[in-house]
Amino acid sequence: MIDRVQQHIREHAASWGVELPASARLRMLLRANPENDGIVREIAAGQVGTLAFWFRPHDTKPCLVSKFVGASLTAEAIAECTNLQESANEKLGYRLFPRIYSIAEVGSHRVVFMEAVDGPNYEIQLARAVHGPERSTRALERVVAQVFQELGTALRGLHAVTLSGAPVKWGAQATDYARRFLKLCPEAGGIVSEASIAATADLIDAVALREHFVLTEDHITNYLPGPRAVDQLVPDIRGLCARWPGPVDGLRMLVAFFRASPIRQAFADYDWLDALASCLAKEGRIDLVGTPVRRFLDDIGLKSATAQTIWAFVTGVFFMRAIQELEFHADNAIAGRLRNEFAGYARDVIRIGDELRISPDGSRRLAVSRLDKDQLDGEFRDRDHADFHYSPNTRVFSELIRWLPPALRIHHRIRERHPRLYRAVRRILGLARGALRRLSRR
Amino acid sequence: MTDAGTLRKSRWLDVYQCPACGGPLLKNPDVWECTACRTRYPVRAGVPLLNVAASHSPGFVGVMKRDDSQLASFIGTAESHGWEAALRAVQTPGEPDRVLEAAAPNRVSWRHAANLAPGSVVVDIGAGTGGVACQLAADCSVVAIDRSFIDAAFVAVRARQQKLNTLDSIVAEGSRLPLSSGIADLVTLIGVLEWVPADFPDRDPRESQLEALREVRRVLKPNGCLYLAIENRYYFGYYLGVPEPHARLRYVSLMDREAADRYSRDTRDRPFLELTHSLPDYRTLLAEAGFQRVESYWLYPDYRLTHAVVPVDDPAVARWFSDQHLDPRSHHRLFEQGLYSFFRFSPPDFLAYSVRDYGFVAWAEDTERHD
């Protein structure tokens, strides 16, 4: 099977503009979807399939990628998605989506051959900035700024690929999401009233939206690898574009971003909804998240919207997100805890919305940002300075790296080739240690 | 125990031979009989016992349950309430979810590396609860072999409930396979080879492993391959005090074999037979067993649920993987942060110490297959 994929690559690489050595075997790295561990209900996994990264001998990065797609993705759907991606790339003026070279039936699999995209995705970058040994507030600041700047630019460009010229009202869909959420999460029954739902829908309907090409992944954090997007080969691209018109597409990812575990870890003392709300304040203290988020809101078409309107959209998107997570984890042991968690968040969403209604400009509640990097969680200390040895700038264990490989090699060589000498040295060291211990006792 | 008649299999793959003499087997519903040496092998609950002596082993299910007295009801539960319910009943709190492990598609995420094509004949040695065998049986013909009757009977029930007609489950010994020569496109040995010497405590452990590999080589087609997944003897974590997972002793795999054996006898009254090796040693072992071409992989995070199959023959590829894909959240505690740093920032020379589980695709002949 994989040999036939390799054969296909060899036969067509020249026409794709990928240079390959004449005879040497390509190296292949397989990447499976972690969701296929079976911990969560399979939604996207069947479509994502397995990725094979192909490396020329001695290359330090892959030269192309082949992707084994699931049966649910038809050739027609792939063709439609590819066309939309290409027109998006043209409108953007740069290649946001990787070039798809070819789609072929190999054995019983449909395989997509595409350009390899280098760079860790945002989720990895964010996790390193927050959880990695090189974690620092400055690293987090850089990653957050990069995420929102690149994502804002990409969405602004995607909005230019309009699929429907007619204005769209999203209030009815938001109402539908709210009711579905209440069915899935009965714990929120007394919290989300019909009046709140109606008020939210009215605010949303005051803004006319357009249907356009959307980013199909839910998490921006695991979506864009560096400055490039992954492909968007999904079965129902038109349906997704209809469901997420205008700024809804961007806000989906904003909510997901604040729900991402690295961000919640970084602001452990703060509720993510308060964090998000504080970003909407026009006159808040500048902090590491607020500025990029406000710029992002401008990029997705909410520049002139009031904090109250933005929050109405956030509320609708929150219900959508909650439904998605609750359905995703429906068969999982954490489903009950998740329902309680979302009921609590629903209370905060409504509370913040009510406060904004009392003070529509957001000044009373949101004048002072609650996200202050001096108050970040105690474990999350600033490490991004030259003296800190975990920093990627100074390299980890730089001294260790120099002497440990040869030392270990010598160690193993002595142990394998001269076992008697090895045992003798260990014995001598043991005796010396014992002698030192006895001396220290005296 | 469930009525054997309800579990009777209508059609067996045409690949079996007598494990004692290599003669043809007459497959009666209740007994298989060698037409050459007349040895009779009983069939219990639809599972032929081609090694009666070892079939009492509690197997993987027994290890999960930690209580052999309840094993008798296990197959009955699987039959009456479904295989998933039976596994849930033996789940030990705090251990990985065995149902997920048995059903997760990532159990076979390596299949492209082994170049497995639909319709192939696969032999899964040490099938356990059928996590690999039952998934491959969706489009391949599979012989699931286990030395434990409980495990083999469980896989048979599971296969029947999942309507996998091309899966045979049998009790047999990995080092004496009851299979004709040159019948398999793929043989899997996942977490099995290190246990082989434990069956032959009086023999040199490495020789036992070599013999098992030669036996695998015998049943492979000329262009067939072995998928071997096993731990690295010199994994970095062992230097930091992570217990060796088979013997459950610290530092034991790092010691020379004699010292390890003495240490094992002193601490657990058993010789140290669960041999793992370094990357070059595995390659040597496979070459000695007659495999012409060996591809080596780092199975990340482990060989059970593998998210990435990373070639280690070229350190640059593993370096790229570490830089682009390792997520510190999987290594969140202080000790694991050390390991994470080691993975990500260590030079390529250190790769041999960073890898916990290796995967090897060993080809019987050095030819590329075009199915």
C-alpha cells in the first residue's frame, strides 16, 4: 500500500515541482489523529485519517505530505473544497492553505498529496509558552500576538470570498443553539431565561452578515501551523459556511482560544469569560491579551460594534461551542462534570450580558482589565531572560549536551567491551563511597 | 462456561499444520487431529487448543483482573452481555481504560508503515483482547494467536459479535507456530518478544527470542514482513529511576545481564528473563533471524496507542518531529518536564536514549512490494 503511494509520488513529483532523488528510498513519518484513541466520540477523526510526511534522505524537513482520507469525503467534496481554498489563496495574495497537488485512489484508499507545511501549530506554540520548560510571559505575549494577528489577517481575506451576497440574520440560529444547549444541559435550566435568549437574538439581528468561506476547524490553537493553515477538506463545506456567517466564524475561535487549556493555566486565578469580557473594554489597561484581541475583533468586522453587541455574539457562539463539546464528550466519563461546568459558564455569560445592558458602553464593569501579568499564577514565572538555562535562546542543558553523549558512549563501550574493568571501577567507586561515609560518621 | 456449540466456527483459514510434526490437521468441530502423528488437539468454546499445556495461563485478561478465581465467568459475561461489558467488569480502577485500548483505531496506526494491503493474511501473536487482530480483520484475514485460553476465547467471542468472519482465534505457542511455511503477509509481535524467554527459563533468553523470530520468518511469505514493537533497553527514563515495566524493578535493564539476573533473583526470586535490547542489538537479532531489511521506528508515545511512527534511521526526521509535534502538556510534571526537555533539545546522538518504545518493520526479503 505505502509502496504504491511512494510509487505515485515518484511518478508525479516532477509535475508537482518537487525534486526527488532518482533511486533512494524516501523516509516516511506517520502521524495519526490522537482522537482515534477512542476517548472522545469520533466526529472529525474519520475525515482526518492518517498523515504521512515524506522526507528525502538527509533532509531536515518533509518535502510533501500524503493524507489518507475517510470514506465520508467524496471526490466531489474534495474538488469543491480545493476550489474554495485556491480562490481564498488568490484573494489573500499569499498561500494560506497548502497547495494540493493530486488526489488519487491508491489501493482501497483515497489519498491526497499536498505541499508540506513547516512549523509547529499554534496549540504546540501556546503550550510551550505556558507549560514548556521555556515558559515565560513574554513568550506567551509573542504567541498570542502572532495568533491573533495571523488569524485576523486570514479571516479578513476569507471574508472577501463571499458565497452569498444577500444579508444574513443570525439571531434565529443563536436562539436555536440556546434551546439545544438547554436540552443538553438541564443544569442551566433556571439560568438562561427566554427573555435573555430573545434579547441576545435582537442584538445579533441588528447586524447584517454575509456568508463567506470559513475556517472549518474549531480550535484556532490547533489549527494554523505557524503562518500557514492546514487544508480544509471537509464533507459539508457549504453547510458550515451557512452556519458561521460574518464574525461568528472568528468568535467561534476566540471562545475556543479562551477555553484552551494553556490559556486557562496561564490565567488560573481568572475565569476565562471575565478574561474575554475584559478584552472588550475600550479603555482598559493594556495587557498581553487585550490588545491583540481588540485588533482581531476589528479584523473580523466588529470595529464599530458596541461591547453589548459583541457580547450578544459571544453568547450565541458560547451556546454553539457548549453544544459541540457536550456532544463530543457525550459518551465520556467527564460528561457530567462538563455539564456542571457549562451551567456555571452560562450563568457568567448571562451575568456579564446583563451588566453590559445596564452600562452599554461597558465602562462600569470593564474599565479596568483584570488580566494583569504581574498577577499571573505563581508557577507561571517569567523565564525569558538570558541567564535562564531552559530558554530556547540559550539552549537547554547546553553544558550537558556537550559532554554527556561522549560520556555515555564511553560508559557503554567500557561496559560492553571490558565488563571486568567496568565492574572493577564500580567496585572501587563503591568502596570509596563507603570509606567516605565512614569518615563522615567519625 | 458457554456451550461450545454456540461458538463453533463454520470456516477456518487454510493455513494450519500440526505444531508437533508439521503434518496436516483434520479439523473436526470438537477436536483437531494430525493425520500424520495422530496427535489430537481439543477444541474448547470454538477455540482449538494447539498447546494444551500453556493454555491455563491467565493471559492479558488475567493480568487485568488480578484475581484468577473469577476468570471462569469472564467468557460467559462476554457471551451474554457483550465483550465490552466483560472488559469493564475486569477493569481495575486507576489503570488505563481497557475497553478504549481494545477498540481504539490508533492500535493499528502503524499499518501503513508495514505496507499492509487489504486482503492480506495477518498473524497476530499475543493477541490479548484483540485490539489489533479485530481491527485488522475488518479487511484482512487474521489468525489471532495467544497462549492463554481465556484471551483466545475472548477474541473469538469478540470476533463473532463484531461479525469478523475472517478472524481465527487459536491457542498456540509463539515459538512453535501451528502454521504452514510462507503463508503470512504480516506477522505482528507487539509487546510479546520480551516475554518469550520466560517460557524457557533453562535456555539462554536471547536464543529463545532468536528462535521465536526464526519461527516468524518461517511463516512469512517471501515478501512478507514482521511488525515488532518492543521497549528500548536504554530508555532515558530508566536512568532516572523509572522501573523497568516487565520486571518492575528500577535500573534492571541498564545492568549487565549477569548482574540483572542476580538482582532479580535477590529481589523477586526469579531470574531476569524479560530481555529488551538497544537499537543496534534489535537490528542484529532480526538480521540473525534471517530478515533481509529492517526499518526502525520510534513509536510515540508508546506502542499501544501510537500517535506517531517516526523513522529513527535518519535522526534528522526524529529531530523535526520533536521540534514540531511534542506537546509539553503531555509531560507536565517536574520529572516529565525533564524528559520533555531531553526529547526536544537533545542532539541526534541522544535519540537512542529518548525513545521508550521501538517499532521494527522487518522484511523477509529485501524487495519492495507492489500490491
